[in-house]
Amino acid sequence: AQSVAQPEDQVNVAEGNPLTVKCTYSVSGNPYLFWYVQYPNRGLQFLLKYITGDNLVKGSYGFEAEFNKSQTSFHLKKPSALVSDSALYFCAVRENRGNAGKSTFGDGTTLTVKP
Amino acid sequence: SQTIHQWPATLVQPVGSPLSLECTVEGTSNPNLYWYRQAAGRGLQLLFYSVGIGQISSEVPQNLSASRPQDRQFILSSKKLLLSDSGFYLCAWSAWRGSREQYFGPGTRLTVT
């Protein structure tokens, strides 16, 4: 079984400050990890993924995420937040095994960046 | 490039009426296809997924059904809608192999009255 936890329903940061959105996961084997962003009344957009290799993954819009195997975490980060980053963020995991095509999504974290 | 379409964008239906939501994908072959429901702007509930024509896996028992009549077409249906069927319905596709990150359509806002 696989699962994802996003421990914070809401994250508030000031524009220009660094942001972190937390995600922890559980899988039986090696994980594929993903971050998605959703703007109001829109579908989710894929931001970045971790497959293997470098633990720091860079994605769209200046976002990056750090994979930590020992802590089973995949936190989303950005050095300097923009007001336009305000949105709902989802972490997802899929086990890297065979034909297991389904991802498990977290419940989402609402990021608010204040001017 | 790949594109995913969903329609309609919004729908208001009375309780007991039928439902048909359609999703099509362009620019890829043999995609995995998914239907999700999102309530109140929060978590995603996987309803159905499909790895090929006519192959549908149901994740949650309910009065909804899904069909995949063509490789890049995925349809969500109901014979009789319930109030609890209201929500934001999202279709997504992924490649059939590899990391299978998902790409989502714009969604359909369904209100059952």
C-alpha cells in the first residue's frame, strides 16, 4: 500500500520570502514522487517529479523539491515566493514497480503568499 | 504536444437525471486515463482508471460508471444522479509506462439540484 501525508492544510508566507510545503510518503518499494499545483476552478498542473538520482529536483516556475529517503519526505520549496504562487498544492506518490499505474495524492496544502 | 479536453465545463442537473461527461486526449497513443472527483476544492478521489480500450477499474462503489470506447476517449456516466454526486470532476491521462505523471483536463463543475 502507498500513502501520502501533507501535514499542513494552510501555509502563509510573505512575498519574497522562501516557502516550503511539506510532504511525507509511504511505499513498499522505491517511490516515484510528484508535485502538482491547482489554481481556482482549474485542473491540476504537473510541477515536478523525482524518479531517481539527484535528491534535489527542479521544476516549473522556479519550484524545487528535495527527496529525503531516510525521512521519507519530498518537500516543495521555492527561494522567493510570489503572490501568483498562491494556489492549492498536491503531493503524490507511486511505487516504482511493474504496472502499478495509480498515484496516491495527498489532501492538498493551500499556499497563500501575501504582498 | 499532448492536449486533454473535457466538456462541458459546467453542468447543473436535477436529481434523478442521467449524466455523461466526456474526456478526450490528443497527441499520444495508448494513454492511461483517470476520472477523479474533487469536493470543496480539497482532496482528489479516484473514481475510475483505464489502461486500454474497454478496460475499466472502479475504485469506489457508487452510481457512476465509466467507459472507454476509443483509445483516447473516456466517458463518465450515471443513470440517475444523486445530490452527493455534486463536485468538480477531473479527467487525467498519463503515459502507459515510465513515471506516469498525470496531466489533467480543465474539469467539469457538476451541481445536482
